[in-house]
Amino acid sequence: MIEHFASELVEWIFHLGYPGIFLLMAIESSFIPFPSEIVLIPAGYLAYQGEMNIFLILLFAILGSLAGAFVNYFIALYLGRPFILRYGKYFFISEETLAKLDAFFQSHGHISTFTGRLIPGIRQLISIPAGIAKMNKLEFALYTALGAGIWSLVLVLLGYFIGQEQELLKKYLKEITTVTLLFVSLLLIWYYKAKVKGAK
């Protein structure tokens, strides 16, 4: 069932081309759960076959990720924030809590957005607190693109080099996810220590 779906997806990407990658990655990056693995790994394999250009795949993947992330950002900004200000007290969220969120993203929005884009299950959601906290849009775009670009590159390269080996794909994808989480943990520890030292 999954292999059949993946096969059809490859055909669909092939027919839609780069706009198809943009659309699918925008969906994946918004509030609709859609794993990027089933988009970019097949696209990477198409690049290996010479049917697509690996650099254009990455470009449209990043642009799609940005588009989907900004959908969440603006929904949170224009709907989520007013909702919290009006009804937050019923959910034990005070204006003081919102002010703390604003201050947190003012100081740490860049590292939160970047690392959030590398964590499965979080990468779509990190745009929501960023929007509620009114994070600087240029910074949001930059660190979203950076995080999304790194993850997209990993998936495309997996598809390029071992796109047909399903068992190897599962194995390496699991290992890469573990390594990525370790990298994020170490980066956050370093960032925290650097901030603490800088504050002294």
C-alpha cells in the first residue's frame, strides 16, 4: 500500500515538476500533516535518474517550506494572538504569559525556529508561537529557510544515492533522525551556555 502510494507520488512529482514539489512542501510545512520524506526522497531519486535538477529541487522545497510556514505564522498572528488576548484567561494563559512569549522570541526566536525545523513533529508547529509572538518576519524567514534547507538536502541526498533501497532508506532515515536530534541537543546546550556566559 505504502510502496504503491510512493510510486504514484513519484509519477505525480514527475508530471507536476518543480511546482509540485513547492506545493507538497508548502502543505507539509503548514498545519496539514504530510511527511516531507515521501516528497523529497522520490524527487532525489528522479534527480539521480536525470529527470530533475537537484539544485532546483532544493530551491522549490525551501520556497514551499517557507510558504507553508508563513501560512501558520500569519494564522497565529492574526487569529491566534487576538484569540489568546480575548479568551486566554479561560485556558490559564494571561497577558503576562503572552508578554513572556514575546520576550522569549525576541531574544531566542532565531535558535528556536532553526532547531524547531529539524525536529520531527515540531517543524510544522514552531511557526505558530513565532507568529503569536510577532517574531521578526525576516529573521523567521531566514532561520526557517536554513533549517528547512538542511533537512531537505538530507532527504534529497538519501533519494539520490539509495532511492531504490527501501530497507536501507528506513535504516538511514532513522539513524539520521537520531543524529539530528543529538545535534540539536548539543547546539541548544552550547547556545544556553554561551548565553549564560554572555549575561555574566
